[in-house]
Amino acid sequence: MDFYTLSSKLKSHKMYLFTLKDVKNLFPKAKLKTIKNNFTRWLSKGYFFRLKRDVYEIVEQPELKIPDLYVANKLYIPSYISLETALSIYGMIPDVAANVTSVTTRPTRTFKNKYGCFFYKTCQKRAFVGYMVFLYEGFKVLFADKEKALVDFFYYRLREGFSVDFAEERLNKKILKKIDWKKTVRYAKLFNNKTVITVKKCKEYVNVNS
């Protein structure tokens, strides 16, 4: 297996970001030790760029613009886009999120690379729901639905010791009026009672202050 064979294989499978395990799956007859040795050499020559430990991309892809949300999914698996990033894209909050925020079942982590800063919040497996495949700039991304993004936002704010001021957050009431509040409460129950209470207060705030 040489670099050009690997590069062509990765591109044909649209594996823009990949791990050594992915390479091993593409070339099952290759020895893992040989793959690692090859990558040490290829990295030193600048053929690949390492985004974090065992996550790589091919350097020679000038025509390809990989969105940061896709990068976020690939940096830390399993994870899905949520919290401020999702709320911002849905138009539920007015501010554009500077960093990419995700939820994962793995330990809380932060990664920085050329694509930006990526935050991952840990949750129990029972609460790792409410996401879907979302087509973003031509790439498939795991993304929270509106209801789960809102619940995740409330839960982590409360867990970090902050209160939630609905007016201060400038939540978009027109959008909130259209979400499925029963589903939102179901998601909140996967966390704790504080989150359920906050969700119910938010619903009241939207209906009363419309």
C-alpha cells in the first residue's frame, strides 16, 4: 500500500477524515504496524494532517471545503451537534456560535485545530437521543432536533450552576411556539427534575410573553 493507492481509496469512499482503523478496514491484508510506520513517514512529509490523535485528513484537497460541524462529528465518536451551535443554526437564538458544541457519551473534552474549537459535553447513554442525520453544506452530520437542542442547552446551563433567563437569552418565540413541547418534556425527563421545571417555565414564558 503506497500513499497514492491509499489516497485514491479514501477519496473514492468519501472518507475525508479518517482513523488508522478505517485504513485497516480498507486494506484488511495490511499489517497495522506497517500502516503506523507508513503514517509516521507520510506525516513527516506533509501528506496528511493530524487533527487530533488518530484522526487525519489528506492535505491535498484544495477543492474540498470540509465544514466544522462534520469535523466535530468525526473528532469524537459518538457525538452529535447540539447546544448553542444547534440553537444558532435553527435560529432559536440570535447569536452565531463561535465554537462548535456537541453532546457525547464519552468524557467531556475540548479540542482545537485548524477548523476551530470543539466542545463536547458528556451525558448518560439514556439521554443520548433526539438527534438525526442533517445535510449540512453537502456533508451528513449528526444533529440534535430543535427540542433536544433546547433541552440540552437548559440542562448543561443548570448543571454548570447558572440560571436560565429566557429574556436575556433572547430565545426566538416564533420558533419556540412551533416546537413539540410534549417531546421537549420527555427529553427533559431523561435528565432531571430541574430541567423539566425549566422547560415548563420556558413554555409558559413563550405563551404569556408572545
